[in-house]
Amino acid sequence: MTAVSENRIPQNSDEIEDIPESEETDADILEEARARYQQCADAESDNYTAARDDLLFLSGGLNQWEAASAQIRKAEGRPCLTVNNLPTFLHKVTNEQRQNTPTINVHPVDDHADKDTAEVLQGLLRHIQYASNADVAYDTAVNSAAAIGYGWFRAVTEYETPDSFEQTILIKRIRNALSVHIDPLSSELDASDMQFAFLDCLEARSEFKRQYPDAGANNTNLIGEDMYRGWFTDTTVLVTEYYRIKSTEATLCRLSDGSAVWKDDLPEDQHGLIVEERKSARQLVQWFKMTGADILERTEIKCRWIPIFPVYGDEIDIDGKVVRSGIIRNAKDPFKMYNLWITLATEEVAMRPKTPYVGAVGQFETAKKQWQNANNRTYAYIEYDPVTADGAMAPAPQRQPMADIPSGMLAMAMHAADNKKATTGLFDASLGARGTATSGIQEREQQAQGDISNFHYADNLNKSVCHAGRCIIDMIPHYYDTPRVVRILGEDQTAKAVPVNQPYEKKDKNGAQTVMHDLTIGRYDVTVTAGPGYTTKRQEAAEFMTSALQAAKDPATSNVLTYLAVKNQDIAGADEATKMLKKLLPPNVAEPDEDEQEPMIQTPKGPMPVSQVPQLIEQMGQALQNAEKELDKAKAGDVENRQKELLIQQADTQTKHFDAETKRFDQEAKERESQERIEIDKMNAQTQRIAAIKEALTPENVPEGETAQGPSTDEMSRAIVESLREQQPLPQMMEIQAPSGQTYQVRLH
């Protein structure tokens, strides 16, 4: 069994009535919990044993030596050196994640959700994370995942104050990763499919008895029983938090309005509204604080999932048995090799004789104490006694060179160091050394290699944070279900209070309007983005604006860039300077803050903020000056304009006269044309009559014997023409006198 320092209850034990009554007894729950706990212990045995060994190895010292070798060397008085730079490798992975904090984003899903309420939920999530120190929970989980292959954090609820009935949601870290045991059948990376889980806390028996004096676990006779093996010792009691999802069969109904309800919750007089139903299961998340013999506290967690979230490292499934590990597991042997070869090289050099000065006998007598301390102290000079050997003067004492370095052993140590990098995926550039890079670009690429090789730790954290956000969004309608004022945070960590579950008047640049953020209705989903924190982004933005300011050429652009550069500075007085610079922004750029509530004034162009009135007055003054100039120009050219008007009037009169004459000429032409047509028609009629008369003249009307001397045709034609000229109608009979003086009667046809 393992111990964990924290022991926080998700909800107050007074909520015991939230769990519906059933036929299940406490004995049944305890029996189920003990069986499931043993199931977890059996499934996790190998992983947890290896994880404990990894943590011991990380702590350094003799834990990074084989136990038998360390024992032998210790018995012989030989050194066991440990160069433990494994935490440096581990921190490179975890600190990279700390620079890319995950951010939960909320999005509306159905018709009852809206964008404004989604922003309030997102701000509430930020505040929950801030109030919970959630970044500590995330960092602890990733550190454990990178070290041993898994880490954990969880969501709990607490009352805001001891005298309040309003609850708040918090995210808490789990420092001891070995204290969590989850459903062995869970296969999802975020463990969203687990049906039960345990969180252990090993308490001293005396402290437990003080808190729960009537608990059955205080009976020491239970220690030796097989049923409670591992739960109790003479000095400790294992207290665990047992989470489970309780499923009960139920019928789900769809009503005529499209909503879905459980049939058990629908009144009988409304069963006629059911249009479809199906068999399903109602799930209830229950929490128990228990020992092997007692249920100490219990409550219901109003969430669809168990709010415990894993962060996994490397995962290998071998015939259904999952092996989990971090960067320590495969780096153990290279670290052991490195420690061994460094120790052997140091030991060999240390065992070589130490004779720094060599001289003839008798040369060290005068300054004997100085020569004895020459290896530990610094002297400006040391006198020696000159002596002769075989009649010749002996040379002065000489310092001896150091013993040779065991290059072979150190070469093996360097090989072991390279193996450290290879097994962890972190090379010189990732650890701060220049490495083999010959340029800045190559160095950044080499650093990126280390980040990519261990990116799965941060990525797995993002997936678990996304599931945590989904759980919290599912919990908020149940724990924030009354009219209240909640504190939300913006992306820049600016806090403000917002009423929820009640209508209120909101004022912005568009005026006042009544809004309501109802957190109890609507469906929302979450996504997670990871990247540099807001402070880092501000610093980058300030640097960019400052460099862009140097290229600005017009005053308006300079004012905008100066305002943005100062706004993103984390220095004293930046806020005050930002407010001053904001007044220099162009009217179409500057917008009042939501909390400023700038007063409005009525202008000829409609309502306008007071801050924009001076610009409007300036624009109107400029327009007035331009109008006055145009008026002066008009007065100066008034005479010329009048002459132009007279000429125009004359031209207009002439044009009208010309148009009238043209119309008169056209009318006369039309009349002449009409008269000519009449004359032509008359002539045509006369011609036709002549032709008719000629055809009408027949010889049968002339007496026999007068033909030769009778009137000619021409004479008759002339007589007819004369008759026509007098406009007399043609008679039926016509009298014609012949040359002989004889008169004839001619019948006209």
C-alpha cells in the first residue's frame, strides 16, 4: 500500500442524502470495493514495482548502483561515485511543458447555447484554474509521467466559505502517482471510460481514531484477518477514496417537442407526449471515503465521468498487459555504466603514489616544514640545502609530473554519456551545450529534435486537460445553478465579476442592453490549445511593436504602435502611460474600455462619445472654412456669372425661335404635300374619265354613209376635254356636229 499526503473530500459529507436509496447495503459496497481494489493491485503490480525503482534511481546515491556491487565495494572501503545528472534530463522535458501552458477554450454546441455565455464559461474556467493553482497540478502530473510513465490530477468541489451554501469547483494535484488505482479495463488515453478508481491515503492509527472514534477499523483484531490484509497495521490505517459509476436500467423517451427525458421522471399525464422510447442506463458517479471495514463518508458527484485525469508516458501493450514507463526506465544502464567508469578512473588515479618533489638526501633539512607543506600551501620561495654526490653538486629538488590519466576508462565513460543522450532523446543542444552545430539555425534544429522526441508527454497532458475541461463544463450547471456573481478572468488575467443565471443590464459601446448568462441550459464543448503564456506573448508583442515603430512614417501609425508597445510592457507606470497614450489614438481606432462607460452626447450625426466630440467640432470647423472660401469665390465671379446667364438666355430664346420656325416649315410642307396629293388625285381621275369616254365611243351610233365624213376621234376628245374643264358631268348621250354640218347623237358607255 502507498501513502499520499493529501486527503480532500470532493463534497461535504452532509450531502449524503444526494445518493438515492437502494437495496444495496454498506456491506455490499465494501465487498465490491475490496474486490476491485485487489483487481487493481494485481494488474498494476509490475508497473508500480518498476515505477518505485525508477523513483529510487532518480533520487541518486547508491540507488544508481547494483546493490551487490555497492555492498562489496563498501565492505572493501572502495568508493562508489554517483554523477546524478538525471534530474537535468527530466527537467528539460518538464520545464519545456511549463513554457507551453494548456488553455481550455469553450464553444457553444446547440440552440440553447450562445457565444457570450461560452465566453463567460471560458472566463470561469480560467478563474477555476487560477484559484486552484492548476498549473501546479499539471506540472506535477507531467513530471511523474516523464519519470515513471503516469501522473494524475483531479477535480473536486468545496464550499466557498464555511458559512456559505454555494460550491465551487477546483483542480487539485496528486503528488504521489502510486496512490491512484483505476479500472484495469480502461483503455482511453484520458481514462474517460473507467468505471471505478481509488485514491489512497495512509493515516496514523492514532490520528484516524481521533477523527473517527466509532469506526470499526479501530478494532485491532481485524489486523490478522485475510479479508483485511494490507488495510490495517499496528500503526497505520489505509483510508481510500472510492469512486464508482453506478448504472441502473431505465427507459429514455423522446417527446413531441424533441426533448429527451427519462420515463421515470415524466408525470403520467404527460406520457401522451412520447413519440419514441428506448432502453438505456442511468449513470450516477458516487464517492465513498472508506477503509476495508467502514464507509466513513459518501456523496454523489454530479458529473458524467469520474473526475480523475491521467497523464501517461510511454505505453506498450503486450498481449493485453500494459507496460508504462518514462525516460528513466531505459536510461538506467547508461547511468550505471557512467558511474562505474568514472569511479574506476578516479580510483586508479587516486591509488597512484603522490610524490610531488624529488631531491637528494639532505636538501630539505633547513626548511623542512615548508617542504612538508609545499603540497598544501603556497610559498613565494623555498630554500634547499645544496649537497654533493660523488663529488658533484646535486641538482635542485624537482616537481614531478602528475600521474597519467586512464584514457581508456574515460573513453568508456564518454560512450556511456552518449548512451544517456540516446536513450532519453536529449542531446547536447537540448541540454544547453553547443554540440556539433555550426550555425544558429542548426542549433535550433538540434534543440527541436529533443523537443520532438519527448513531445508526447506534453501532448498527452493536453488531451487530459481537454477531458478535465469537459468534466468541469458538465459539472458547472449543477454546482453553479443559482443566481450568483462569479469571478471570471480574461486572457490577460484581468478579473471582473459577472452575474449568472439572472438578467442584468450590460453597457457597452452599443449602449445598454439586458442580457442573461444561464449556465444551467445549453450544451458546450471544449478544445485545448498549448503555447507560450500570456506574459511571453506580451513580451514578444512589445518587441515587435517597438521594431515596427521605427519604420512608421506618419504620426497616426506612430501613435498606434507606441500605444501597443507600452500596453504590452510589464513595467511600473505602464498602465498610466497606456491611458494617456490612448487619448492620442485616432477616433476610428480608439475604443473605450467596457468598464469606463464613456458618456454619450447628441450631435447632428447622432449619439457620439464625448471623447470624439472635439474631433467632430474640428471637422465641422474645417468644413465651414471651406464653405466660406467657396462663397467668396462665388461673389468675386458674380458679374461674370450674370453675363453668362444673359448669353445663355439669349441662346435659349434663339433656340426656341428656331424650333418654332422648324415646326412651322414642317407643317407647311405637310400641307403642300397634301394639296399636291389632291391635285394629283384629280388629274388621275380626269385621265381615267378620258380613257373611259374613249372606250365609250362606239361607231354603231353613227348613221351609215357618214363614217368617212363623220367626226374624228380627236375632235370628240377635244369636246370631252372641254366638257371636263367646265367640270360638267358626262351625259348619257352626247351631241357632236360633223364637218358636213350634220349633227349626230353619240351614246357614252
